Amino acid sequence: MSRRRALFAVLVVATMAALLWATAIVLSPGGLGFFDLVFLAMFAITLPWTVIGFWNAVIGFLIMRLARDPLGAVNPPAARICGDEPVTASVALLMCIRNEMPERVIRNLEAMLGGIVASGNAARFHVYVLSDTGEPAIAEAEEKEFAAMASVWRERVAITYRRRTLNTGFKAGNIRDFCERWGKEHELAVTLDADSFMTAGAVLRLVRIMQASPELGILQSLVVGLPSTSAFARLFQFGMRLGMRSYTTGATWWQGDCGPYWGHNAVFRIAPFYAHCHLPPLPDDAMFGGQVLSHDQIEAVLMRRAGWHVRVMPVEDESWEENPPTLVEFVRRDLRWCQGNMQYWHFLGLPGLKFVSRYQLVFALLMFLGSPAWIAMLLIGTLAAAGAGQLSDIVRPGPGIALFLLVFVMWFTPKYSTVVDVLTRTEARRGFGGTTWFFLGVLIETLFSILLVPVMWFGHTVFLAGLLFGRRIGWIGQTRDDHAVPWALAARQFWPQTLLGTAALALLAATHPAAIPFAFFIAGGLALSIPLAVVTASPSVGGTLARIKLCGLPEERDAPAALDALRPAAGKPEAAAQPA
């Protein structure tokens, strides 16, 4: 494993050095001035995500194509089971909820429990619905409906409902409360969110691997998006479906037993988790203090520090989640992650962490710290171009175009490596609707990503600035059903993005129009953020995409039986709801 990590480090460092050298050449007309050096520094901050993602995807693609057993090559414990071993461990199924509609949660749970009962292993499982709900009306509905559910399943699977009146520690505190009350009664716990679903087969595979691998502390499954009638969710999860498998396979190849934990659709060993993964609140007077929001990756590095392995299953294995239905909801969730990841500063100096664990924390920080760098590059580049007599006075055109295209390709390599994999497999092409339909979906999703990502960069930049002055965000609920975003709401939410993007493009149009195609990579999404939010939330647009199965997932054309019980959320339109 150490050789793999050393090789990966060499590839990343060499690639970053080469890209910085090439950028310096591009900026070298007239020598490197102050703004050139600032631009180069901003570019350096953005590079780790681009370069690491590129090499993860390349390595993952080679493993997917060349390895006889790709999963076994990156996750040896997965190869230790045949799939029919008896379940001997006592397993708690933890459904963590807060202000969710009970019928949605029950629907997801019952679809899974039916399979567990049919497998003959129900006696080894106990469901715990762990509620942090604060809304009285929802709490009342929870108590009634989960009591009815427990009564229906009483003779087959044990179900316990518990609601905390104070959500101390948010989700991490919710699970710790479970460990304190019932943890000694079980060996393993499977974590589920209100928007996640796993089949019984997927749960049993995780449990069997944990039984066969006593060194494992956490085993995380790959989580993919459920089929959706929301245009935003369809486009987002179509892109994620393309990018995650090669990326995660490559990352698992060199991270090995220091894998990630995403907090749901995973299994952990309760005793060491309770003993080593406690997250007390950070001091209120500390930078980014308070309750830890992004608890999962910290729990992973603490588990690994204690000597337990943390691994991921980088295969699509009947483990799904629902994605936010609109750009507005997506931003709300992302900013919570942004604040949570910034809290990782407090954990970088913990003694005893593995080197890879420290890397994971730094990488998670850079996921958001790179955003201000991208926005700064837009500002510096636009002003420099506008003030130049000729573009050739500030950049070398030929090398500049080549560098731009190279970075573009590297950015999209995780997705396009899977595109190549799909196109070279007959069944995979058929699952996505055939070559032509698949290509059309890839083109649409590529444009969507180009527009979406700068909107998120700008949002992170503003939010990070606010964090420095005490702005905080709590553990807010989400509107999960499809709903329209009115133009007025989109304008209130995204007018700053629109102003910056439009101003940058207008300034270049008045001075050097030839630079617009390059600036559009950042400014285009900002300028079009309002219509992007409205159109991708439109029920008619989403319904049309779902009806013709454009940008759809294989499950829409060949639906697993397990997803039938989740309709309409897994593919049929629901009544439109207004955003909260």
C-alpha cells in the first residue's frame, strides 16, 4: 500500500508542478508581474482537486478495464465472502430523521425490511428510528405512524422509535445517544438517512463482509442517485453516476484501509465507534466553533487512528439516495457542508492520525477553499484582459489555449472515463438508452456542470467570508419533493452571481471579445444562474425529461424490483410543492 501511495503522490506532485510551469509560460509576456503571481497562486490553490480527481479517475478506469476482479483489487475484504454466509452478528438499522414526512421514511424502510424478512435473517436485525424532529405536528405524526409500523412488523422485525427533544450534536449526537442506550445490545449498525435507500441484499453484503473481516471498523457503500422527475436532480445525479465509479475506484486503490465515510448507507462496528469517535462541541469562541456538522469524515479518521480499518465499496450495489430537487435546495445543503468542513481545521493537529487521514481532512478543506481562488482568477483575468492593449500582451495565445483545454479535459476526466467505459460495453450502453441517447445526455450534463459549478464557487466564497465574521448555519431541513422555483425567488437568491458574471462578460465584450469563450467557463454560469435555477426546477421540464428518459439512469429502463415500492419518488411525478 505504501508503494501505491508513493506512486500516486509522485504523479500528483509532478502533474501540479508541470501545470504551474506551463501557466507561468502562458503568463510570461512582459515578465511575471504582481497580478501574474497572484493569478498563479490562485491557480495553485485550485489544482489539488483537479489533479487528484484526474489521477483517481485514470487509475480507476484502468482497474475497471484490466482487473479480473476490480472490487477485490481495491477492497480485498469484499472478496472474502460468497454471499450466502449466515448472518451471526446482531445488527441495528439506524434511520436518522429530523422534520421528515413519516410516510416517506416508512416507505423506504418497509421496502428494505421486506427483503430482510424474505432472506430469513430478520431475527438478527433491529430497526431504530432516531428522531430529532422539532416540529410538533410532525412529531405527533411520527409517534402515531411509527407505532403503527412497529405493530405491523412486530412478529417479523423489532422496531424502536425514539425522539429527542434537544438535537444536541445533531446527527452525530443522535447516533451517540443510540450507542449509549442500546449500543451494547448489538455488534454492528447500518446508518441510513431519510433520503437514502438500500436493498436487503446490499445491507446483507455489508454485514457479511464485516463478519468476515474483524479488522474493519467502518465499511462504506458507494451511494448513487435515485431516479427522479426533478430536472435538477436528474442532471446532477446523471453526472455523479458517470464520475463516481472511476474516481472512487482509483481513490480506493491507494487509500486502502484509510477510506472515507459519508455518514449513511454504511455499516460500522458499534463498540470501537462509541469508544473512539466521540465528537464534543468545539469551543464557541474558536474559529468555526460549535457543534460539529460534517461529522462523518472525522469519525472515519478517529476510527482509523484507533487501529480499525475504514474501507469503501466502489461499486454500484443497490445503494441509493435522493438528491435535492432544485438549485436553491442544493445550495442550502452545500453551505452546511461548507461550514462543517471548515471545522476540520481543529482536527488537523490531532496526535496519532494516519498521514492519509490528514490528507483527507486537508482535501475536504480545499473542496471549498478552492472556490474563492476560482472567483479571484475570474476577477484578475477579466481586469487584466480589459486593461491590456492586446491579449497577447498578457498571455501567450497558443500555449494558453492548449493549457485551457488540458485543464478542461482533466476536470471532466472522472466523468468521461466512465463515458468511455459505458460506450465499450453493450449492456451498459443499453442501460443508458443506447449510444445516441447517451451522448446527448452527456452533452447536456456537461453544459449543466459548466453552469452549475461557478454558482457554487461564488456561494462558497460569500459564505466563507461570512464565516470569518461570525455567520453560522444550523442543521436545516430540506424540501425533498419536486417544486417550482419562482423567478422572484431565483432573483433574490442569485442576483449577486448574475451581476458579477454579466459584468465580467460585458467588460470583455467591450474590450476583448476573443476572451469571452474562456471567461465563460466561470462567468457563464454566474450570468445564467437565475434561469438555471428556474428551468431546472420546472415540473414540466423535469416531467418531459423523465418521460423521454433523457439524462436517466439505468434503473429507469430496467427497474430493480426493490425500487417499485418507492414510486413515485423513484420515477413518477408527485404533486408540486412550494419551497419552504
